Amino acid sequence: MTDNQSERIKLESGADRLGLDLTPVAVENLLAFMGLLKEWSGTYNLVAPREREFLLTRHLLDSLSIAPWLQAGSLLDVGTGAGLPGVPLAIIKPEIEVTLIDSAGKKVRFIRHVGRTLKLGNIHPLHQRVEDLTGAGAFANITSRAFASLREFVEAVRPCADQSTRLLAMKGVYPRQELEELPDWVNVQSVESLTVPYLHAERHLVLMSISKTPG
């Protein structure tokens, strides 16, 4: 069995364990995205060297694990880096318009290359800080995977959210201290314990919304 066949089987099995029914096109595009990550990681410093052997588990399946909690509508992925979790979510949900924002130009250029190569018409990479994003209106979903603390996340994305926006912050261990430090205008809906296939590490998803305007 080739490495590609093995990765395909592991991806399809992992997605099934996450309750996701992937189309053949989505499977091909996820594998192609992973191939581009491997190809460009060294040049663009996309993923730490020690992580490159574990792209499927620690990055693709980890990103896909939050898909069941997305609500219909647009998605803003803050501090997206190499496009995680935004690109995998855009691949499996082509009906969602995904804006991916990062302050690192090399990483945004990589995401643009991914969009062109895989013909992903629903991704919109932006090279800027989220604090400088104006005029975009409120997004239905806002995600972060490695973007500072919960408090810094909600304060940064506040102008891009309204009371119907779902904020989805991906964390490792249960972020007890960060939860206690959230401002009072944030409503914590739930903290979900995630089980990522083949990953032997804690993962949590903090689901929040804006409950009122800050004082």
C-alpha cells in the first residue's frame, strides 16, 4: 500500500469517526491540501518540522473535528496561519464563504496558492490583522485555533460579530483560567471535549457568543 493510499484510508476512517460524510471531491482536495502543506512547509515555515509527519491527525482531522458545531452562513478564521481550520472546513463545506485572515504575508500567499491550485472559490485570504478588519459586517461563525487567549480572541473579533455570531475557539487542555478572565459581555454556551481520531491529546472547543455590548 502506498503512503497516499494509507493516508486516504486514514482520512476517510477518521472523518467517519467524526460523523462527517465526505464527498470524493472533498477527500481529494483534503489530500491535495496536505500535500501542498508538506511541499511548502520548509520554504514558508507553515508547520513546525516535528509536526510534518502528523499533518493528517494533528492538523486536518483536528480542524475537521469542529465542523458539527458550525452554523449556516459565513466563516471568519482568525490567525489562520497555514489555513487551519479554515481551509479544511471550506473544502468539506463548499456552501460556506470562508475568510482567512493572518498578519504573516508568506502564509497568506500560501493560502492563495492553495485556492488557485484546488480551485476553491469559497475562500478569501486576507493579509492583515483582524483588529484592522473593517466594513466586513458580522460573520455567522468566527474560529480560532492558535490565537492567543480567549479574552484576546473575543476582544479582537468583537467588531466582526453580533449577537447571532458563534465564536468557536479551539483549545488543548480545558482552559479554566482563560474562561474566568472573559469579559462579562461574552456568553459561554458550552465547552465541548473533542475526540480527534488517532490523536492522543486533550482537545476542547469553547463555544461563545456576544451577549451584550461592552460597557
